[in-house]
Amino acid sequence: MGTTKPIGVFDSGYGGLTILKEVVEKLPGYDYLYLGDTARSPYGSRSFETVYNYTHECVKWFFNQDCSLIILACNTASAKALRTIQQKDLPLIAGQKKVLGVIRPTAEIIGKYTKTNNIGILGTSGTVQSDSYKIEINKFFPQVKVYQQACPIWVPLIENNEFDTPGADYFIQKYLEALLDQSADIDVILLACTHYPLMYNKIRKFTPPGIQILSQGEIVAGSLSE
């Protein structure tokens, strides 16, 4: 056990474990608490208010466990709840404690991966509808065009451990084709849901070889370690 306060990692299910794995490798000297809200997963199709309420409830739980830093390893929670929690709730309930998301650290660096300035985003309906990635990426890389595709079936496939079945191939291929049909110049695809790397091999199978697929774990862990 370390002498510092634990770092909390939160997700709507177990997809956030892909973030936790990379963070632990980068920062092994800390203790960690992980909370996956599998009872109420998925978050992607829920309203802003509902996602905020669920996330706020879980953030308070982490603070009650004496965590001084919480990572929202959930893109939907980062898109729909993070700003309100940071601006409205933290000053009232947590003083100097911090809550960080996964969208901004990804947006700060993703433009460096594309040679064509065309990036594709695969995410939940909530993340895509929020336009958070378009907004944040264009702050740092205004020349980059961002194309988005919601994949509402993917998280249920993963949470129910059905993503490695022949039937799942249809939905993986369907959403990839819908994204790539938006532009022939996309050369980078971001898996903008921390569940999606769990079926990376399937996604890679249906993605043209010249397109790079990025997961967020290493990016977020690298940003945190800095």
C-alpha cells in the first residue's frame, strides 16, 4: 500500500479497465479504486441529466473513500457531466480535489497522428451527440476535419461478452462503413469509448490497413504522468 491517497477510476461498466491498466503501468506507485456502474450501463443513450446524476453520485462515493483524484474513464460521462461537476460541484463538496476526463487529453494530441487532417470518431450516441470531440479537437487543431459515428450496439455487445461472435461482425462492419463513407481521406480512427479497445482485433479486421486505430488508454496515462 502506498502512503498517498488513492486515485479513483470510474466508468459506466468495465471498459474503463483499459484506462486503468495503462495508468497503473505509467504510475505504479499509487493505490487505485475502480468503480464500474454495470447496474446502470450503458450510459450512451441516457440524457445529459441522467448521466450527470449517475456520475455525480459515483464521484461523491470516491471522495468518501478519500480519493483526491478521480478519472472519468468514460467518454459519455466526460462529455455530459464533467464540466458541471468541475465548475459547480467541486467547489462545494471537494475543495482541492480533482476530477479529470478523457476527452481533453485525447484532443490535445490526436491531431499529431493524422497526415491527411481527417479523423474519424467512433463513440456512443451520447458522446457523438455532444460534439465534444469536434469542439475540443478544433481548439488545438483547427485544420483537422472530424467525422463521427455513433455505435449504440457496441457497448451492450461488450458488456454481455458477445462481441467475439459472428453475429457481432455485422454491427462492427456496419458502423465502420458508415464512418468511412463520410470521407475517403480519414487516416486515423479514435475509439472514443473505453469499452471499444476490448474488441480491437475485430475492429481492425474490418478497417482498411492504411488507417491507424487509436485507443485512449496510453494517451490518457501519458497525460496524467506528465
